[in-house]
Amino acid sequence: MKLVFNEINKNFELGIEITCVLGQVSTLMLALANKHESIDDNERLNATYLLSGILLDIASTLDDYSLKDTKATKEQKNDNQEIRKTIRA
């Protein structure tokens, strides 16, 4: 399973996307913790695997985002250094 955060690619609104997903995860976790009578053991196990996958996907997305942000920052610094060298020459 791999979650896709559509808005990340367009607007870099990671906070909005992650907040929505974590809110839904929290709701499901509360239902599981309360052992709602309509949720049997197999459903609880499946939901636990789902939650685990979601949290791993969020961690992976945050890691990818931070690496991308770091690369962009380094590239911008390199571009700025090249511009300074050109201006000084």
C-alpha cells in the first residue's frame, strides 16, 4: 500500500495533507481502542495492519519531502554562489 499525497506535488501543502490523514488515523485508532461491538477481531487485525501501513507511508513521505527540500536548498545556494562569482568576475 502506498498513499499518494496529491497536493504535495502541486503546492507543497504537506501540513494540510498529513493533518487530514492523521485525523482519520486517530478516529480509527479510537474506534479500535474502544473495542466497538461492531468490530470483530479479524477486522481489528486488518485495521491495525492498515494503520501501520499508513504511518509507514507518512514517514516515507516526510523523509522524501525533507530530502527534496534539502536538495532544493543546496541547489539554490549553489546557484547563488555561481551568480556571485559571475558578478565578481
